[in-house]
Amino acid sequence: MSDALSPDAVHLGLDLGTQSARAVAVDGTGRLLGAASRPLTGTRDGVRHEQDPGQWWPALAAACREALTGIDPRRVRGLAVDATSGTVLLADAAGAPLTPGLMYDDRRADAYTARVNTCGAGVWEKLGYRAMQPSWALPKLLWLLDDPTGPGRRGLPAGARLLHQADLVTWRLTGRQVASDASHALKTGYDLIAERWPEAELDALGVPGPLLPDVVPPGTVLGTVCAGAAAATGVPAGTPVTAGMTDGCAAQIGAGALTPGSWNSVLGTTLVLKGASPHLVRDPGGVVYCHRGPDRTWLPGGASSSGAGVLARRFPGASPAALDALTARAAATGSTAVVYPLAGSGGERFPFRAPDAGPFVLGEPAGRAEEFHACLLGVALVERLCLDYLDHLGAPVDGPLTFTGGGSRNRYWSQLRADVLGRAARLPEQAESALGMAVLAATASGATLAEAAGAMVRVREELRPDPARTARLLPVYLDFVDALVRRGLLTPAVAGHARGRAVP
């Protein structure tokens, strides 16, 4: 093997998020050598959320230069890029943006979704997710093509291209358009089983074939850094550029949750679970969908609308110090009241789809500390139900569990989650999408993904559940499941499966 996993090798991970562009430089043992970020701004207006694609490359280039400060360029072995899932734009033949970037949660394409799901029903059913949502990339592409103020209706220039967010960056890095990765292409309708675009279905939708990029599996070397990009980023010319994945999958790699049955639970504004399976997981409810991993395993996952955002909603303006004080007071209450922890007003997406779902409270929390604890407990209960639902679908769920995301920094909350789940959870030293891309970049130098993750992902701590507390909280969980059934949010079949798993 090469020196890919030695202290001498440096691998770069680039992450285009919603609010920032981030770069990290990591050696082959997982030691962080440099990190930097630059802010990104967007525009929200009702269901619309867009960014100016012109800011992505300068922000990432500046972050790269800073992250590489003091590092010998001869040590750099490769890089990979992740970006937000479902973010797309149209560009001309030279890669200049023709439209804004329609962001991952932009829902302006609602009127196009029924046609997408009618024309593509057979493919989407085969791929296990059954139906696309308005925020997915393919409905948004139809909107872009039909927008009376955009280039689609005026007539696309020769050589126009659909680009996923990461595609614009890899174009700048290599100096030419290179293939998209299958992870970013999934929400545009790419068939992960046949490994091709579904031409008949896309033709029926009016999508011109030449508009779509070539697609390769994540981990494929796309090309090398060109001279112009080297000058902008500080990354040596000739450095391999590896096809990346979406930000959620990148975070999963960064957490090392790659063996079948392992899961990464990311607690940020919302709760996202990403796992690994030897087989495709199909969901009749359409809330779980699978990416394809670089090692050819399947990566099922789901994104809830519940999560730590409930704290901002119920405790607006609370400072970090105030939240720490509330945590300490909440831990002393012993309260078992529960808040259903929706982060926003758009209903629930996972472990069930309920656009009209609203928050509710079980029990009577007395005061702010008990209300705060009820929010923490509510998230833990949703997390357990997510895993029960995944098990109901036949996904393996009993492997190692990792907690990442901003919420995992709250030690009490992480322990509460482990207690509710009744299972151990690992806390990595660092786990972020950019790190996951550095791990993936190491595969360009000869390491397998499993070898790279094993060498570069470091565990800070393992939390073990308190059996007595797990037993005390189990009836609370079952009451929560019953409350969801009474409100028509959860089907009796899923509730029955959750109750069955709760029996020792």
C-alpha cells in the first residue's frame, strides 16, 4: 500500500453547506492539521430558498488556502467535495451559472411533483423510495426549464448543463466539466441499480438528454487539479479530485458508520439518521431512501423535521450559557413530560410523513427546566422510533451507533438518548462532512474506504446506557407511540412493531 494512511500524507475534504464553505486538511492517521470556513448567504422567500452559485468557488478556494497554511504542498495526496443534497442550477457550456442555485429545501416545484411521480413511478418504486418530494432535484429541474423568466423558456444556449452543487466546484477544480457522482445525482432521478439515467422516463418529462451530466460512483477519480485552481486554492496542480457524496453521506463517512447495521445519528436543527446495509431498503411509506456507498453497499437514511431546532423555537434567544444552565436544571428534575420536538412548522418527514403534524405535549411540565427536559426527551423518543421504523422496513440496525451534530456536544442529552435507546453510542473526536470527504479522498491513494475510516476516524468516548433508567423510560416511549397513533400520525403496524421491539 502507498503511504495514504501515514502521518506524512495529507487529504483534503471540502464541504459546501447551507451557511458556510469549509475545508479541512487531515493526515492519514486522522490528525487535523488545518481547517477553515467562509460564510455563504442565501435568500429565503416562502417556499423558495436559493443562493448565488458565484459565491461557492471563491469561498471554498479561500477556505482551502487557509486550511493548507504551513503544510508542505508535497504532502497533499487528494481531495473530495460534498454539497447539499438536491441543490441544482443550470450552467452554460463554459460552466458559468445561468440560474440561481435552488437549494436542498426549496419547494417551489410542488406543482411538478405529481407528473414526476407519474412518469417515473416504476423506477422510483424499484429504487425503494416510491415517490419524489418537491424539494428533490428532478421536480426543480422541470421548474427551471419552465420558468418564464429563466433561460429554459427563452431557449437554452448550446451546451447548457444541469449541475448539482458539487459539480460546479469540481468543474472549477479540474478546469473542465467532469462526471457527477451518483450520490448527488440520486434526487435528479439517477437509477442506482441500473447505473444509468432512466432515459424513457426523463424523455417523457421533457428533460433533454444532453443537459444531464455523466455519472460515476463516489470514490472515482474524476481528474486532477488544474493550474488555475492550484493558484486559487493552494492545492498543488495534479492533485487527484475524487467524486464525493452529499453532505449527509459525507458526515456518515466522517463518523465511520460504514459496516452493515451501523448508524450515524446526526442531531442538528433536525435529526438525520444514515446507516449501512448489504441490501437495498425499500420503504412503502416513502420516507426512507438509499444512497449507494463507494464500497457498493447501500446507505439507507431518513431526515426528520424534529430535532434541536425545537430549543430555538421554545427558548428563543437563549445563549449557550443559558442553555447549559437549563441543561443542569433539567437533569435534576427527573421529569418524564414529553414535547413533540418539531423544529419548524412544516409537519413531519421521518419516521412518518405528516405535512400537517404539529407539536404537542404529554404530561404537564412545571417551569422552564421541565419544559426544556421535555424537549430533550422528545427528541430521544423520536430517535428510538426512527430506528424501530428502520427495523420494521428490514434495515439492519443493531450495529455500532454514533452520535454527531451540534446536539451531541450536550453530554447530558447524549446520555439521555443512549438511555432511551438502551444501547451504547460512540462520540467521535471530530465528525463532520468535510472530514468524511478527507477520508474518501484517501482512497485515491490506494486505501480502501474501510481502511481509511478505520485509520482516520477517532472515537472520543463511548456512552453506555443505564439499565435502570432505560427501564423507567420505556413506558414513556410506549405512551408516546400510543399518542402518535391516537393522533393519526403513526400506523398501527409500525406502532405494533415498536411495541414488539420494546419487549425484552
